Amino acid sequence: MKMFVDVPSVYLCADAVDFRKSINDLAALVEAELELSVLNGALFVFCNKGHDKLKLLYWDNTGFALWYKRLDKHKFKWPKLISPTMTLSEQQLHGLLGGYDVIGHSKIDVTGKQLR
């Protein structure tokens, strides 16, 4: 299922985020630490320290929305970045949400095996 279509920009936050943070805290993080405008329609992707949860924050011109995904048995392969953010294409975002990591590794199978 493709939930995010024609997103202007997708930013992956490099550092793990405390998942007790909600919309206001994540929006403040984007503005203060990433130095990006949270109101430009971009989608901001955050991962927790255990790399098994994602939060996506975006402004849809009527308010903020927060989307959450938790993996049951696996972890997202989060890249180690020098800069605080990484830009993703829409295809990379869908790959990440579908079980692929953002740098093109194999898909995670529900049986726990890596598919090639």
C-alpha cells in the first residue's frame, strides 16, 4: 500500500529519537536541530534507538500528522550519516516502509530470513 504519493521532500533524521516525543517535540527538533522548515509539506522520518520503530511527521496544510510503524521481529537498517539528515526519494521511502533498508539491501521475509 502506498500511503505517501507525490511528497515534495523526504528527510531521514540521522540520530535516534526518543519515541516519547510527540508532534510538538518532533516539530521543534526539525526546526532547531535540523534547521529545516516543518511547514513546507516535507515528510520527516525518525527512528528509535532500537531501530524497530519509525515515526513520520508531516504538515498537510490543515495540521500536523504523525504516522508510526513498528516492526515485530526485525530492525530497520539505519544508515550512519555524517550530516544530521539524508534526503530520500519517494521510491526509497516506500522501500523503507515495505521492509527494505534505504541503501538497497534485501527485503525482510516474515519467516526471519533475508530475501535476495
